[in-house]
Amino acid sequence: MGDTVADRISRVGERVAAAASRSGRDPASVRLVAVTKGIPLDAVKQAIDAGVTDLGENRAEELFERADKLPGSIRWHFVGPLQSRKVRYLSPVMLIHSLDRDREAKALHKQGEHADRSFDVLIQVNIAREPQKQGIMPGEIEDMLGKLSLYPQVKPRGFMFMAPMAENPEDVRWIFAEGKRLGERYSSYGLDELSMGMSDDYEVAVEEGATIVRIGRAIFASEES
């Protein structure tokens, strides 16, 4: 197989499907989000031509600009750090993966009221307790859900987790297993989305229950600007 964007997407799709099958899941239950941070627009268009329908961006302004240049059928995901002063750029977004503070929830609520829309969000949880990464602690989830109940324009749909860097994905399997357990614990709240797994560890994440994987380098490694 070659090494075009389309080839890489095909390989990722095959590996996602195999990982889902190994855990007795329907491969269609896993959504692939192609993360396009720093990727030239031509390469992003190649991914769309290859069948990608969900794109993720780390920067709010860039997402807003790109949404205007790409097909309206694209489902946009915001996967970067959320900032109150930049929520106005998130109008194209269908899912925000990185909510972890009350201040941003309040800003999203106000923006939603202004735009007459709601925002679907995932709560970012720092299971590994890495000080350099964002996310609330697992023990703070109920408190966060209580705060979100004050903002009806903000709809929690699940969780986002990031594993520590590891040469062997098996070394971070426990992160995804714990993420799955947290999802099950709070399933009565309707939190059924688990965004976990990136280029180095997405197969393990899918085996442990990921419903969304965020893939950048495995698709665009040779296309980065």
C-alpha cells in the first residue's frame, strides 16, 4: 500500500475496525476524527476526498477560518485548550472535547444564548494526574456535572482522556480502562461518548471502549507544514 493521505486513512480505518472486533464491538461505533492542526489545506481536502467526515482543530480561530473554506457537511470538533474569550469562534463546532473549567462553561452558555444554540461538550479528565496537562481530577466529576446543570446551553455528552507518552501502548492501557469505568459509572447522566486514543495508542483505546479517536500524525505525518 502507498503512503498518500488516503492510504494512511485506509490503514487507520482497518486498524480501528480490527481493534473494535477484538473487543467484540461494531467498528461503526468508533468515530475517527482527523486532527488537522498545522496541516496544509490541500492535505485536509485530500482527507475529505478519502471519506473523512469529522475534523478536529486545536485552535479556535483556525477552525473558524477553515470551516468557511471546506464543505458545510464536515462535522467539526474542537480538541484544544478551551478559552473563554475565544468561544465566539466555535460556532461551526458539533463537539467540544476539552471542557474542564466552570469559567469556560459559563462563556459557552452565554454564547449559546446569544446564538440561540447549545454546545455539546466532553469533560476532560486527567486520569494520570499529569501536572502539565489540562483536565479535572476523577474525583471532581460530580462537582463539574453539578456546575454544568446551571448552564442549559451546555450539554455534557461524555469524557475526553489523554494518555501519557509511552513507547509501548500497553503501558497506558490502564488509562483507557479507567476511562471506560468512569464512563460506565456516569452512564445514567447520558455521558456515552469516550474520546480517547491518538496516533500512538488508538488501537488499545478502541479495545478498551473508545467511541472517538483523535488521529493526526498517523494520517498527516508527511503533510505537516
